[in-house]
Amino acid sequence: MTRSLTQRSALLVLAVLPCGCGSNNSTGGTQATAPSITAQPVDQTVNVGQTATFSVAASGTAPLSYQWQRNNTNISGATSSSYTTPTTTQTDNSSTFRVVVANSAGNATSNNATLTVNPVQSAGGTDVTTYKNDLARTGLNFTETVLTPSNVKSSTFGLLHKLPVTGKVDAQPLYLSQLSISGTAHNVIFVATEHDMVYAFDSDSGATLWFVSVANGEAPSDDRGCSQVTPEIGVTATPVIDRHAGPHGVIYIVAMTKDSQNKYHQRLHALDVTTGAELFSGPKEITATFPNTSGQTSFDPGQYKERPGLLLLNGIVYLSFSSHCDHGPYTAWLLGYDQATLAQTAVLNVAPNGGGPSIWMSGGAPAVDSDGYIYVLTANGDFETTLDANGFPTHGDYGNSFIKISTANNSLKVADYFAMSNEVSESNGDVDLGSGGAMVLPDTLKDSTNMARHLVVGAGKDANIYVVDRDNMGKFSPSSNNIWQELSNALPGGIWSTPALFNNTVYYGAVSGPLRAFSVSNAKLSVTPSSQTGITFTYPGTAPAVSANGTSNGIVWANENTNPAVLHAYDASNLTNELYNSNQATSGRDHCGAGNKFITPTIADGKVFLATQDSVCVYGLLP
């Protein structure tokens, strides 16, 4: 057949055009369109202690993927079209946020949006919604404008209310300012107890606003033959609050119970902060499995208590569990639950094959850095000194370790770790690193060469302070500890508590020792304390908190576990200067009740809240 010149030309063109077969840039035969940003993230301004949300809109062929960055560095787990920061501190001021949107055809990077963090909240007061105020676990309230070193003294400051409750208070009380309940604004203190009770009190009047049982029609657990939490186990861990969740705000709580068939339960509750009503079809029964070398290990609710505080991060509530004494079998669980549905999202066990460890941290909550990584310290237990090619334990057992956990892609994975060179002997001797909690230091720290250092600090029973580089934690070596700084025997007596931070000073309270201040310079802690208190604190030492107005009027608050409990206040710039203690007033005016271990004072809006074995006491300026 003879073809025309036009026909032959058309066939030639078809022969040389690429067909696109198998190309990643085609969707059902249609050319994919690369992403483009249609609505840029905008600058945000918040007060210290609040969160900020950045959002983007983009067009392009689905599916689109998102990766948010802070200061041009990827944020772990920030992979949706919006990103909400952790609770902000002053060190977050001027940070920039952008997002990379990608699909099979390419990617697009948004403009930078700048976060401005005001050092002091304006009208509206202060919220304390999580253990030790923020996700770094600094224990710092930057927004205290009422209490100052000049007016915190026994002549002007003292006990205002004693709020009785049923059951021991092991969890740190939380606080919301100007919460509307039945049309009236209240400053509300939330208290959870070992009798599985949750209370909301008006902190100004002392009136009970509501109370509920979270026992689910059952009884609190017995103490499981362990004296750590006795005589009953209900709500042990510090809850977490999201003021903007649900219809009015939500408080998330884990409660342990024992049913009529002598079966134990752990449940996650989401309660409306204005009524105590259960939300999101809760409570959620806590179950989990995780693979190990013999198949899988399963979460047994009777073998655990939730001692560490809850963590809320990017819409996920994270729970972590400790054993009852060293009564086996137990391992180390970290579980994630969607805060809006209570559906389980992630499971990690950092000792799936071992005997122990657990996560307890003397009630401290997992800490989080600005990139969204989680940090925990584990208790004594198995650790494989045989490492894989990347330096990780071959079977994934991280006893007595400092662990960095990634939350990317809604999963949990160990990203890095540090274990001491004498890890095995310390574990065998019950010398837990995990008796203390992790605290993230500010990203603004620079070393002597002006290089930024990203650090996290922890201490445990061996009395050493470990300052670890978050970018390279050091892993394990039998011959040395490859970390940023180690202060040997800096805390004689050992740590069963968590530290605090203010104005480049780290505060630690060891067992039977003073409260010590370690100044930070060139990204390192001072070898010896810059100041310390004139008294010592009996077991378990003290877990301090700090109030301040920006960078001024710093006060360090500390609980003494005696009968009665003693609330102490110290000048943050010089711990030898005690401003107040609750034994100073005559006739026991400020006595609160029998002390309790692992207690951190809560400070907000001119008041200090101290938990005891049967109450929460409210301190403030006297009328």
C-alpha cells in the first residue's frame, strides 16, 4: 500500500515520541501535575505555654504528601496539611516553619512562616495542661505576674484552701484559666486520684465544680503486692489536657481497675473538662501486641501501672507503663492513641524479648524536642551488648537506656539511644537510669565555638548527670560513654525525681541532698553547683518547678515529702535564699497534709497547688 507524504510524516512523529509507558508521571494515562502552593502558611503569634498551628493548601495530582520543617529541618511525624507545635517556650520565638508538598511529578516548598512567642500572656491567664508545663518538661511557668520574690513570704503568702479528695494524689494537678462552666468563667484545678476519682475545683473559692469516677463500675486495683503505690491503684499518671478538643476541651486520663471476676483493666478516658462526661465513645480498653524473637509479646494490664505522665503530641495521646516493683514478667511499652477517636495508632516495645525494663521516671512524662522526637529513660533490665551494623541492640532490648523515638508516619521507632558503658552491672544492681526523667535543653545553646548544640539531660540512681547530644546520642561502648558531658557523682544519693530549668540553670533535687542549681555556659553544665539549698530533702528528693515573669522574678518551688508536707520557695538566682516555707507561720497555719512522693508543685495565676495523700492545697497571697 502506498502512503502519502503526510501519512508517512505522521507515522515518523509517532515513532519518535516517548510513550510514557511505566512512567511515574502518569495516572491512568493522564500526565500527573506537580504540586503548587495555593495558600501559604502565615505568621503566627502566641503566648508562652500556647501552641501554634500552621496550614497550607496545595493543588496537584493526588496523592499529595506533606513534610513540615522547623528552621529548614524536618519535623518528625509532621506529615499532614497542617502542623500544630508543641507547647511553646520563649526559645521558640522567631522560629520559621515551612512545608514541602510532593507527589509523583515533583514537589513544591512553601514560604517560611515565622512564629512569634510573647514571653508573658496578656489577658486570659495561664494554663498548665501537661506534666511540668511543657513538652520539654522544664517545669517552668514563664507567665507568673502575681508572685514575686518580694511578696512570697509568710506574712503575705500562705494556705488559702485545702481541697479534700478520696484517694491518694500521685498525679500532678493541672489547671485551666477562665474556663466557662454553665455560663460562668472559673479558674479550674483538676485533680485525679488513686481511687479512680477525677475532680474539678474552682481554685479561687475552693468550690467543687464536678467530680466523677472513672472506675467503669469496677473497683480500683489492689496494690499488686507492691508497696510503690498502695493501698490501691487507680489514676497514677499525670493526665494531659487539650483545651481546644471536643465541645469544650478534653482531659485524657488512664485508670486501672479490677472487676468482679478479679480481672485487671487499663483504660484511656477522654473527659469533657466542663462536666467530666466521657467523650469519643470512651473509655478505650488498652491492649497491645508487639513482635519478638519467639512470635509476639502481649500487654497484660495486671502487670503494669501507668506511672509516667501522659504525652499529647500532634493529635496522638502517648501512654507508657511501669511494672509493680520488679514483679515479672514485664517489658517496656509506649502506645499511641488518636485523641479524637481513641483508636490505637502506634505500638512500640523497647524490650520485647527481655526481662524488664519498664518506663517509670518517678512520674516524669516523656519529653519532646522541637523536631518531634520523644525521649524516655528506661529502668533496669535486659540490654544486648551485641550490636547490629548500625550500633543498635540486636534484639531491640534497651534496658537502662536513654532512648530517642521517632513518630514519623504515625509509627514509633527507636531513632537513637545512649547506654552507659557499665550498663549491665548497673542493671544487675538495680541502679536505674530510669528513676529520673529526661528534660530537653533549649535549641539556642551554643558551645565555645559558637556552634548550636541540641541537648537532652537525664540522671538516675548512679548519681551522675548525663548531658546527651540529641543529634548523636552515643549509643553503647563497653569502654567509654560517648556523650556530650558527664558529671560524675554530681548528685550524691541518686535521683528519684525530675529536674527543672530557668535562665540557663538546671535544678536537681537528689535523695537526702540539697536542691542544687547547675549553671549552663557554652552548652555545658557547671561541674559544681552554682548554689544549693541549706536543707536536704528526704526520699525521694524533690522535683522542682519554677515560676517567673519572662526572665525575671524567678522562684523555685519544691515539695518536701514529710508529715506534714512542706512547700518551699527559693530565689531562683540563689538557692541559699529561701523566701518561704509552709512551716514558718505560727500554729501550723500553712500545714497541708501528709506528704507524698514524686510530687511537683503546680503554679498558675498567683497560686501554688500542692498534692498530698488526701488533698490538694492551694497557696497564694493572703487576703
